Amino acid sequence: MTTATPPKQNRRPKTRHGSDRVPHAAKLYHNLVPAYQALWPAVAGRNIRSAIASVDMPDGASVLEVGVGTGLALPFYPKNIRLTGIDLSEAMLAEAETLIQRRGWDHMSVRPMNAEHLEFDDNQFDVVTSFHTVSVVSDPEKMMREIVRVCRPGGRILIVNHFRSENPLIARVVDSAGNVTRRLGWRTDLELQEIVHELPIRVDARYKPSPFSFFTIMQATCKPDQVSV
Ligand SMILES: C[S@@+](CC[C@H](N)C(=O)[O-])C[C@H]1O[C@@H](n2cnc3c(N)ncnc32)[C@H](O)[C@@H]1O
């Protein structure tokens, strides 16, 4: 698979109504790219690396990363897979594209797409990952339903994100920061249970990368009841 750069006019993300108006998240992340590149890798890189290392990705596995951003996670995947990354923000994707081309990773490609309306067939991917995106999209439950739809039965889902603490005291303190983080398009009050409870998945692991980490890593198996034995 090659990293084709789609023609400029096709790279503009569509809204859910198919119009050409660029959604809020795309504009926001367009403006944030420089700050994001400077600060975010130090905050998030290590968690993503260890999360990816914890999931088996066999030779030739087809992997989808939802909300690939600037491609922070791309160096951490094994080289024997085929990866597609999607994101709503053209500016973020341009950074990911540059990284892919610079490193000559012809097993990876990125394209503009809305996580809430994935343009893929059902059961298309062996592994679907998403890092720090589910609390940014406007409808997290819809994004999760889409992830499950495109992941094959028995496939793996890997999510790294901040979720509301189960400790009420910590949850209240973090909730109070919500007014600030919402301006960055980022909810702090999303509960993991809220987005997984009705999905046909089995949560295999849910843990913090370190005791005081803000983030949670979740690994799940997709549609385990449909796996033929
Ligand atoms: C906090 S960033 C995380 C990026 C990357 N996963 C990382 O960890 O560095 C959130 C990303 O979600 C993207 N995003 C927001 N809403 C989206 C949507 N509806 N569909 C696809 N991507 C979206 C933003 O453009 C941004 O790149």
C-alpha cells in the first residue's frame, strides 16, 4: 500500500450532512498544531507506545487508527502491518503525511474522515485504535459504534483516553477543569462505561499506565460472540 496524497480538493473533511463547512474540531486542531507538536509528545507518547506494545498485531494485520492527528503513534506500530489513519483536521493530517513520507513507510496511509461516519465496510479491520480522541468528537457513543462496526469479530480495540475518575472526589476536582478543557474541544467528564456498555465487545483490560496517570488504557475484543470456534 502506498501513501497516496489525495488531491487538495478532496482532502477537506465533510460534515455529517456532507456539506463543505469544516467542523469545529477540525478548525480548532488546525490552529493548535504548533503547540500540539511542541508539548503533546512528552505527555502522551509513552502511554501510546506501551499501549500499542500490549496488543498483538500479527503479520499483515489491517489496523485503523481513528483520530490519528499528527501521527504521534505511528512510530510505535510494528512494521509488518497495514495501517490506515483517519482524522478530521487537514492540518494534523498534513503533519502525519509528512512523517510517513519522510520515513518511507509505504505500509501506512492517512486520509480525512469523520470518526462518527467511517467510510469503511463492516468487519474490515483486525485492530482499531484510538488515542485521546473519543472525548473530543461530538458524539463519543457514535464513534465507538463505528469502531465496533468496522472491526472484525474477534478483532482488537485499543483506546487510550482520559475518563472520569471512579473516585468521586477526584472526579469533582477534574470536572471543575472542564470549563477550560471544553474550550480546547476536550471533555473531562466522559465515563468509560457510558461509551462501552451497550456495545458487542468484551473489555479484556482497563488500567492506568501509572498510578497517578490522568489516562486509562482499554483493550477489548470485538463481537466475541460471533467468533466461530
Ligand atoms: C487530542 S487529538 C489526538 C491526536 C492523536 N491521536 C494523539 O494522541 O496525538 C484529537 C484528534 O481528534 C481529531 N478529531 C476531532 N473530532 C474528530 C472527528 N469527528 N473525526 C475524526 N477526527 C476527529 C482532531 O482533529 C485531533 O487530531
